[in-house]
Amino acid sequence: GQQLNQSPQSMFIQEGEDVSMNCTSSSIFNTWLWYKQDPGEGPVLLIALYKAGELTSNGRLTAQFGITRKDSFLNISASIPSDVGIYFCAGQTNTGTASKLTFGTGTRLQVTL
Amino acid sequence: DAGITQSPRHKVTETGTPVTLRCHQTENHRYMYWYRQDPGHGLRLIHYSYGVKDTDKGEVSDGYSVSRSKTEDFLLTLESATSSQTSVYFCAISGLQGGGEYFGAGTRLSVL
């Protein structure tokens, strides 16, 4: 099945640093979504992007929907320890009956004090 | 949590036994989904529902069946569990086609 290329796979950063991760695909998506998953829990929706070129912020998080509709990036500014977790991108396509998500393989973020 | 309850949260079973996982939502959302999450594969769609009694297959549907007799409940059944079905299973819901999906806390299934 189709997968999204998400990078980096993992990163260690110091508290206060900015973080950037991105997702690319060979296919066009109608919507891009970014999720965060903590250990033992389900993914939590952080940001949804609906238009090519759209730039959306949610607190310290900023995400953009690429112009080509085949990529997206997520930035986290001034990281804090609770930002630790796995971040997933997901591209959404609409079928005749429902929409379907294709997920990236995740970026594991670890923040050191 | 977005009003989604998965049960059980953990289950250990033997190869060849039937297993049913339940997803219950209190949001009255139309769309419900079952995913499995495995290392190296991320989240993959098993089946989804777009209304009561309306379901369709996802990317990895072999060996799984689903049923939705009420808006609030979506059941995933493994007719005869195999070790390859050891995984973490997530249910998700969405109110709009094209809107974001909201996930439950997951069920960890081990098939021995």
C-alpha cells in the first residue's frame, strides 16, 4: 500500500530549540493532517490543512500544505519536554463513500533538558 | 478523548480463536474506522464504515470483518486469529467526509 515519506525518523533536541519535520508523497492529497502520539495512547490531531499553500498555527506548532499538494511540513518552536512523542503526518483522499487517511511512518522526537 | 471507548484495552488469545473488538462513540459521528499499528508500518486502515450497515474494506482487510448495527458501535472481528494479527488496534471517528479523524486509546492484542 501507499506510504508517505516522513523525515527525519527520529531527532534529539535540547529544550528551547525549534524543530522541523516534513512529509512527502508521490500522490496528491485533499487534506494534510498532523498527529502526535504518546506511549500507550491513540494519535491526537494537532493541525488540519485543507488548501494548497495554507499555513496554519496551533500555539507553538505551525504547519503548511505544500503548493503541489504532495507535501507538508510541521514546525515546533521553543520545544519543551512534553513535546516528546511520535509525530505522524497523514494525507487524506476522498472516495465516493468516505475519506481515507494514509499515514507516514512517524518522527520520534526526544527533548533533553 | 473525543468520546471514543475501545474495549477491551488488552487481550491475549490463542491462534485459531475468534476475537471481537468493540468501538463505542458518543459523538454521533457518521464515519468510523479500524486501523492496526505495527512497527515499521505505521497506521494502516483495515475497514471503515460510512453509516449504519454501510462498510467497506481498507488496505489490510484480509482476515477481518466488521459490523455496524448502530451509529455508536463499530465491531471488528477476527474470525480465526493468527499470530500475524498481533498488533495494536485503533478505532477512529469523523463527523465529516474530508474532516480530521479522532482516535480511541487502542486495544493491544496478542495472539499466541
